[in-house]
Amino acid sequence: MIRADETGAMSDEQWYWDLERLIAIPASERGPASNTLGPYETKVDAENWRSTVETRNEEWDDADEEWENDGDRDGNDDGNDDDGDGD
């Protein structure tokens, strides 16, 4: 996908946050995957990685809580249907 970079120039380069150097880096300079977060569409997005991570974690926590509560419809928290009808 071609997109505008932080200067407005068109680019298809993806960006990563380097966990060792603590800077945003283009994909062409990316090191080992274990040392980076991404890809992000822009350098600014990579620099704001913490906000993205926090938002995703909150969404996943909410989804987990909703999923865990779905199993509690019969009044039990074990996820089993204990009404005795064999279903």
C-alpha cells in the first residue's frame, strides 16, 4: 500500500519501533524481529507505539472478559451445561 510519510511524500515503506535503540526505523533498517514492534504505516505511528499497544491490550482484555462471562449463563463458572438433560 502506498501512503504519505510524515513529510507528505508518498511511500510504501513500513516503519518499526526499535526496542534497543528506542527510535522509529524504516523496514529497510529493521533488525531482528525480537527487537522491534510493528509494522506501522508511518514513522509517527511507530513513534506512538505505546498508545497502540495500550489500546489493543484494553480491547483484548475487554474481549477476554466478555468471553469468560459468556460461559457463566447457567450460573456456574465452569462453562458446563449442568441442567441434567444430557446436552
